[in-house]
Amino acid sequence: MDFPWGGGALEKRPNLVKWVVVCSHKKKGGLGIRNLSILNRAPLCKWSWCFAVERESLWKLIISRKFGEKDGGWSSYGSKNVWVADCWDSLGEVGGWISRFSRSFNDWEVEAVERLLSTLQGKRLIAGVEDRVVWKVSKNEIFSVKSLYNSLDHSYAGPFPWNIIWSPCVPTKVGFFAWEASWGKVLTQDQLKRRGWNLANRCFLCCAEEETINHILVHCSKARVLWDLLFSLFGVNWVLPLVVRDTLLGWFASFVDKKRRKNGLMGFEELVKSSNSSDFPLCLSFFFLVLFFCLDFMKYNPGLGDDPIDIEDLVNIGRSNGPCPYYVSRELHKVVDILFAPYNYLIDRGNRKSLSVCWNNSILIFDEAHNLEGLCADAASFDLPSWLLTACISEAKNCVDLSISRREIEKANDKSCNPDNFAILRGKTHSLLLKLEKQIAEVPIESKELGFTRPGPYIYELLADLNITHKTATMLIDIIEEAALLLEEDAKGVAQKTKSTICRLETMSDILKIIFRDGGNAHAKFYRVHVQEVEANAADALKGKASRTLSWWCFNPGIAMQEFAVLGVSSIILTSGTLSPLESFAQELKLEFPVRLENPHVISSNQIWAGVVPAGPSGCSFNSSYRTRDSLEYKQELGNAIVNFARIVPDGLLVFFPSYYILEQCVGCWKNKSHANSTNSSTIWERICKHKQPVIEPRQSSLFPSSIEDYMNKLKDSSMSGAVFFAVCRGKVGHYLNPPLMVVSIVLPLLAFLIDSPDIQIVLVQENKMVSEGLDFADHAGRAVVITGIPFAMRTDPKVRLKREFLDQRGLSQKEGCKVLTGEEWYTQQASRAVNQAVGRVIRHCHDFGAIIFCDERFAHPNRQSQISLWIQPHIKCYSKFGDVVFTLTRFFRDAGTHGPPQLKSRAEDRG
């Protein structure tokens, strides 16, 4: 029998713990395994007891008839012809015992005879009373196998911390390790030396002392770091005993709460597990302790989560009680009724599984759902650039070298493991990646602008040449994931990881999962394969060098949304101010949406000014299309108009451009001294700064929060009349998030109705935001928004071009009379939704007021205005003269400040 303490497949199998100890009771330091020798005798004795007690049983009558009871009854030994009555002297008043032994006893038997006579002393026979058999070991004087077994088992090892080791709260694996450590029988180097291995005995943690189990777990300087962390979490001071057993016995002291005693065992196991790593994983131990500390906290605070908890509440919980707020939120999400999460937690299949949420009968509410179409498509697509493929090849090669270098180590510890197979598998991965890189490089690209495009199923032809099919993909994914795990284990530590140590092979695994999802190519018709050449940097562009990117783009976002129906989701609710037109949006997501609602705004007409300004102060037309946007006349006219708006609009002014290119070109022109006003020689930029302090949205996402903070601080400057924020409708995604107005005004009242159903779980999903969407510029933070153009995507962009072609081809294949979305309609709607998001940054509540200024003559067309948000359309007016715009806008802000609660008036009105 291969017992767990047998040492696995080691040639010299060390029996660490004696069999006598193993067969002892858990309270006595054993494993509770019964001693077969004693256990076999105990049931046999039970028959003797039954024969003496069950006098009228049929089985006894048969035995007695066959063997008789004259010579002492059922017995395999000959009768000694001695009865109890023969040893009793009835003479006298009291009577006494007559010792009649069959032989003379030996010296070593004297003590046993004395005990017998001592027991008999004081006992007397009563004539005329029937004899009765009793079992003196049990309190009830009735025989039991268990009582006989315990009386024959004389093992005792002194005090043992059995109740903390075998606690139901402690995992069996951890408890078993603690049991071994308590006996000092773990395969440390001192134990191996005793069993014949010649080793240089040094602690693998501190490299200063000899390695023993008591040193590693209790006294090592590195282990003390972990213990100090544990004690600081519990707020105790304790001098650790010499050995592990005494440490666990002392863990029952009054200063250690019962619900946290198991954490000491967790620390023990984590310290020894680190012997398999090249470095001491203190960060892993820290994670381990914090996680279990959090689980304890959650277990003994069942009411947590009954009330809504935001991030500030989580931080306060961590500061006052100790558990990590992140792990508290991770545990809470399993039991709460309402869960807030970002989009990718639900749309991405892998992230969705990690949530461990039962989706059956759930309700999903997507806020800012206008982004849902693109995010669903992106979640089902991938881009594989050459540099990423090269990094994967390098990592695969490292896996081969690493597995070979570990060969001797593996052989030394486990001969049942064959590292050659491990190296072969990694070698295959390396070879496949090289072939894939070569195949992508050989794809013929006739036009750099158009690239190489094929229908979606072509990806399977490309991979079939490499023998990657849906049958072999599963094994390849497992190999890649094992390789990624090997690289992760070889890393120096989680705390020391940098971007260079991030495993790129995991990206390859994700790509294969996307391609072979659901076991085949059922959805391939909704994809396009595209290979394009891109310059990695400016230097490569000058040298004529270009790398290739293999893309597999999904143009049917409904694939991701239809998975929710399979999961048993009860309802899906989409909320946004820019979903219109709803019919085409529902077509894209491949969902019915039988209930649809479009509401007007809660404000009155005197709280909004909306107008189209087709021309500037000097009569030059506003048109940001590629024909006129680079002209000096257009830039100067737009700048002069913004100078007027900065003078008229109080407090915060938002100016949105169609792209970063146009924004940078205009700002550069306005700062140019050569384009300054001939009258006072001041530039347009200087005149803007005279009225408002400017802030420009950065291209880098990391700089975005600081720019928002800068804008808010400049608004508070009493020496100026506000600030102006220059941004882009399709700006970079930022991380400066405020709760969206839609959640407060629509979603939460809806939850009050839905939450009455006890079996329904609600998940609210929100996407990261940019300046033009999601951010709350309420009250003085945004009194007016200026739209300088229509943010059309680049027509030459491969993804945009293929999306339009896909929709047009799908329209041709539809039956007559069936209305479908065309490529041009989709292209226009995407731009209109970006505009609607930008104009929605102002007027954030029922008492707010603001102006929406469209500085592009194309907004004067009825078809363009029909795509603007429904709540704005009744208020839009077209102005032929810029003077009328200045006059009406000035009067609006003069009168609008008198409406609503006094605390919501603009600061300009308060100063006036």
C-alpha cells in the first residue's frame, strides 16, 4: 500500500511516522487508523459477552447443545475443573476467598496476582442470587467493541493540538501537513540525512542555519517576517516556542480568536511550499494570509452587503477591521443581489467564468450601452502583430531551455516524471509559432492600403497547413498554458514582475480559444481575415521596414450577446441617451428588444439653448470636412468664434473636435504669432486665455485624470471667468469616472421594482469613459458645449472599410422588403452617436442649464438633425448671422441664471 507519508516514488522510501503512532486516536496524535491486531480481537470478545448474556438465544442453545456447558461452556481450551464457588469459603459470618491456583506463579507474575487479590478483596458471594456478567470498562457496564479497543490501546504521546489540526475549517491537505510538522517528520534536509542522503544541510530560506522543520516554520529569520505580519493582523505579541507542536498548542491562548486559529496552519504550509521556488515568495504568503483573513471576516460578518457598499466603504472596512477591500468585494459578489461590473467582465467569456455567478434568471443592465456594439465585436476578434508573435517564439524557446535545465532536478526528485516529453511539447509549440510567422510573412499583399483580405473561414485553411484543427487545438492550448505556467513559476516573484516578464504565450492561447470557440467554424461567416503592413515606429518607416499584423475581425456583435440567452439570463436592459435609431441597434446585437422607450428631457425650454452656427464672425463657413479643415481661413474663423463664446459663456466651456489631428492643427494655428490680429498683435490663443484658462485633452490615457483635475481647479480660480476644455469626440479612454446620471434617474428606480423578486440577481455593467462620454460636467463645470464638426471615422481604415462592405453584402442577401442596416447608414450613425455623447455632457439634472452650439453648416440639413438626440431636436435653431448667435446666447445666460435653486446659479451670475 502506497501511503501518503511513504515519500512518493523515491527509491529509499522513508517511513516518516511509526505505524503505532499512525494507528493511534487523533486526540493522541495519530490519524485515527485502527490497529488491525487489536481490532480483530475486540469483535471476537463480543461473542463471548453475548454467550454469557443472551441466555435464551437460539444460537446459544445450539452451541451449548453441541459443546455443552459442563466444563465451562463454549471454550476451545480444556476445563481447569475450578468454579468460582470452589474458591469461596462460606464458613463464618462473612466468608472469604480461598486462593486455589493451578500452578505456582513466576516472580514477574506476583504483581498481577496482587492486583487480582486486591480486586477480589471486599467482594463476597451472595447465596441464592443468580450470577450476572458486567463489563466494568464501560460506565453502563455493557460491553462494546470500542471500549475494549480503547482499553487495549495504551498509546499516549502527551498533549497534542489535534482539535486545531483536524478542525472542519482547515483544508485536509493543510491539516495533514500540520500533523506531520507537529511530529517533526517532514522531509527536510536533516531528515534526509538521517535516511542516507548526503546533502549540504542549509536552510533554503536564510542559508544561515541547518534546515529542520522547527527552524523553517518557527525560527528562520525569513519565516519571522511572515509571523510578524500574521501577528500584526491579529494585534498580538507572542514569543514563539521552540518546536512546532508547542507553537500550535500555544495557538489556543486567549489572545488568538477561535475563528482565526487556522491561519497559523496556512502559514506553515506556505513556508514549506516555497522550498520548490528559487526565491522566498513573501508576496505569495502575504496574498495567502490576506485571503484567509478576508474569508474569516466574511464568515463572521454575514450581514455585510445588506446595504449598498461603494469603494469608500470598502476602504473603511479594510482600515478598521483589517481584511483587504479587494478580496472583500470578490467574496461579496457571490451573494449580493445587485452587482456593478465593467463591460469586459461579462462580455469576455473567460472573465465571465471567473466571476462564478449563476446567470440563470439574472437581469443584466448595460449603462452607456451605445458602446456595446463595438465592445462585443472586439471581444470576439483579435490582432496578432509580428512583434507579439516574435515574443511568443522567444518565450517558447525559453520554455524548451528551461525544461531541459530542470531535467536533472526532476529526475532527482521524481523518476516517474519524464521531462523529455515536456521539452518535446515545448519544442512543438516553438516550431508551430515559427511556421505561423513564416506563413503570415508569405501572404501576398498587392496594396499597402488595402492589405490582404479573405473571408472568415480562411483562418482555418491557414492553420490547417500547420496541422492546427479543432481536434488538435485543445491539446495545443493546454501545452501553451503549461508553458505559460512554467514561465510564471520561473519568474523571480510577483512583486518584481515588470512588463518584460508578462507572458505573451497566454495571448496565443486566448487567440486559439477565439478561433475554435464552440468547437468549430459556425460563426466564421461573420468574420474577415485581414493581413496588413504597419511601421512599428518612425525609424522603420524611413528605412522602408514594415511588420505584418494578422487580424480576424468579427462584424456580428450579436455572437457575444446571444451567449447570454444560452446562460439563461432573464432580461437584458440597455440604457443610453444615444441608442437611437433603436431598430438598427437591435439588428446589430441580434436581439428582439420588444420593449423600447425614448423619453424627452426633464428640463424646460428656457434651460437650453441649441443652435446651428453655419458661419463665423466674418461670414466664413464652418465645415470641418477634409476639403476645408486645413485651410487657414477656417481655423482662424473657428478660433474667433470660440473667443466670442469664451467671453459670453460663464464658467466652464467644452469644445469638441472631430479628431486629435484637427485639434492640434487648430491650436497650433491659434498660437502662431504670424497669424495674430493686426490690430492689437495678440494671437487667438491669447485672446481665449484672456477670458478662460485653457486645458487640452492629452492623447495619452495616463495623463487624462490630471487634465480633468487641472480643469476643475481652474474653474475654482476666482480671478478668471472660468475655463475651457478642448477635447475630441472620439478621445482616448480615461479612468476619471463619476456615477452616470442614467443609473441614478432610471436604473435605480427600476431596481426598486425588480429587487422584489427573490430569485433574481441583477448585474449592472458600465464601460470606461472618455471626455465626450460618461463624465459629469454638471452646473458650472459645463455651461456650454461647442461641436466643431462631425467625427467620421477614416474611410480608409481597414476595419471600417470591411465593416461597411460586410453590411452591404448582407443587405444584398436579404429578402425583398426586409429592412437592414447598410454600410453607409452604419458609418453615419457611428459619427452621430459620438456627437450625441459629446452634447450630453451639459444639462445633467432638472435644475441645470446650458447651451449646445453646432459650428458646422452640415448640421443645418434636416437628415443630419434627425440623427441628433430626440430631446435636443425641438430646441435647435439655425442662425444665418453670427451676430444673432451672440445676441441670443448672451440673453439666454442672463435669464437662465435666474431659474432653479439659488445654489445652482452660475458663479458669473452670483458675482454680477
